[in-house]
Amino acid sequence: MIMANDSIKTTMDDLLTSYERGVKSVTPIFSEAALFLDTTGAEETDKKQLCETLSRHGNLRKKDFDRMMTVITEPGNNRAKKIRLLLRDFLIHQQKMIEQLGSYFSKIRACMENGDIEQIKPMVTHVKEIIALQEQTKQELEGELAEQEKEQQEIHTGIKSLLQKGRELQVRDLKEMLVGIKRQSKTRVEQTRLRREAVSQMLAGYKEQRLKTESIRRME
């Protein structure tokens, strides 16, 4: 019984560490969201200058420039809206998770004091499932933030590079930049998808384990 209690205690310590780390992650995520959701004034100034330069030296009309830039800016604008919703849902669920885990930890401690180890096992599995679900949401939010940040940096760097060409700047240079940014964005989207699948598989494993434990208990 002592060894079993030690094992449960170790598991609970690990879960508490994950739980505390998840709670502390809210602040940096919120800070990143505030930094990268909106386009800065400097970027808008550079984009306006690029439009004027191409108009003078590349014979590109403003409406055509805006249409071409929309290809890479519109996904970012849509992503920003999605991130705001994800962030709101994450913060709401974070508070619910705190309440849920607090309740489970109290019950588990009571079971440990009574030596009722069998009652603890399904609760520990459920706690893992709750934490994994929150981790899935957090990773999705972090992935969207990372994509937003990288894409904004690529657009900003690309515009700066084009402006350095001065009078030699041509419309084909802009087209090449747009193609490059779209290609890099596609690669990152695939990487994000793979990360989500890994977390989903972990979550499914916890759920399967919980259902199996509950089924065995009902048969006893």
C-alpha cells in the first residue's frame, strides 16, 4: 500500500507541475497576441512607399498593387480574427480547468488519506485528459500566433528588400516575393497540422484509458 501511495503521489506531483505550467502560460500567450495581431504603422508606411515606387517605375496601378498584396495580407487578417476567438476561449476554459482540477485534487487527496487507491485511478486519468485537452487548445493558439508573427516578419522583410532596389524595382520582383511567402506559409501550416495530430492522439489515448477503466469498474 505504501508503494502504491508513493506512485500516486509521484503521479500527482507530475500532474500538478503540468497544471501550474499551463496556468502560467496564459500571460506570455496573451502578450504575444497583443504584439502580433495588428499591423504596425511602420509596416503600413513601407507598403505605401512600395506601392508608390512600383507606380512610378513599374507602371503598376494602386488597385492592382492592393489586389496582389491581398493574396498575402488577407490570410493574416482572417487569422487575427481566429486568434482573438481562440484566445478568448482559452482564457475561459483556463478558469474552468482550474476549478475542475481543484475539485479532482481534493477528492484524490481524500482518497489517499482513506487508502482507497482504486477510486483514485479513474480520477487521475480524467485529470490527464483535462490537461491534455487544454494543451491541445494552447498548442493550436501558439501555432496560430507563430504563423502570424512569421508571416508578418516575412512580409515586412520582403517589402524592405524590394524598396532597396529603388529605380530597378519591377513588378516581377513583387510577384516573386509573394510566391515565396505563400510557399513558406504552406510549409508552416503543414507543420502545425502535424503538431495538432500528435496532441490529438495523446488526448485520444487518455480518453481510451479512462473509458476502459470505467468499463472494468462497472463489470466488477
